[in-house]
Amino acid sequence: EYIGVKTGDERYDALAHEFTKLLSTAFSFTATLGALLLFLLVLLYPRFMGYFMSIFGWTTIPYALLFFAEAGFLYSYYYGWGKFSKTVHLGLGIGLNVVGTAIMFIANAWVTFMTSPGGLSETGELISLWDAVANYTWMPINVHRLIANVAFGGSIAAAYAAFKFLGAKSDAERAHYDWMGYVG
């Protein structure tokens, strides 16, 4: 969308809008899957989750609030297409990305603590909350996931474009989805 605003090429705006349709579907699917996995973790590993929550319980409220903020940004961004000024709409997109990145950083703290715990005594008691979050693998996985999420998003967009290309009825449609796959 930003490239479309800067260059005036409407194809980029249409591309961003179509990608956002994919994003809305992915968000709903991952939210449902995440809730199911959390339920299973609590049900199947209650002692582990009790210990884990004694360390990271404070992150659940910001995580949940950020999740609701992400939903608000996403649906305002999608349903506000053409209804807001370009500046406001781009701001919503930036907000969506910033909040999504913050959610990822919190979840990465949980995952990396399990693989390379820090901030603990030899008996497993918390000594330093910051060291538990910013353990040896936290920042490398943040960088890795930022890059990997962009690459994965591009591959999904390209796969979507290829699927739509195969079902296209006109040369103009095929040209659009060929270009979309290339950009993805």
C-alpha cells in the first residue's frame, strides 16, 4: 500500500487489499488454533504451566491486550479500505505491524526461555525477570522470525496468486495474478 501511495500505481493498492483478505483469514485461524493449544497445555501439563506462569504470568495481560489491539487494527484496516484517508489507513497498517511484532516478541520470550532458560537459580527459582526474557536466544529468534515471517508471507501470497492464476478467466486477470505472484 505504501508503494502504491508513493508511486501512484493503483495495482499496489489492490494487491495490498487482496493480501489483507488473506491476513484476516490467517488471523482467525491462528487465534482459534492458539486458544486450542493453550487449553491443551493447561490440561495436559498443569505442573509445567503453573511453574511457567509463576515466571511469565505478568506477560499474559499485555499479550491479551495486544491481541485485542491487533484485532482492532486488522479489522479497521481491512474494513476501512477506501473509507479513511490514505494517511490514516497507512497509520492503521503500521499500527497493525507494530502490535503484531510486539506479540511475537512476547511469545518468543516464552519459547526461548524453554530452550535456553536464564535468570534462574540452580533450584529453578527466578532471580532476574529481565534475564529470563532476554536470554541467549531471544534476540536471535526475534530477528529470525521477523525475516522468516516476511518470507513465509511472500510465499503464501505467491501460492495464492498461482492458485488464482490457474482459475483466471481472462488475460487481464492472468496478468494481474502473474504480477501478484512475482511481487509476493
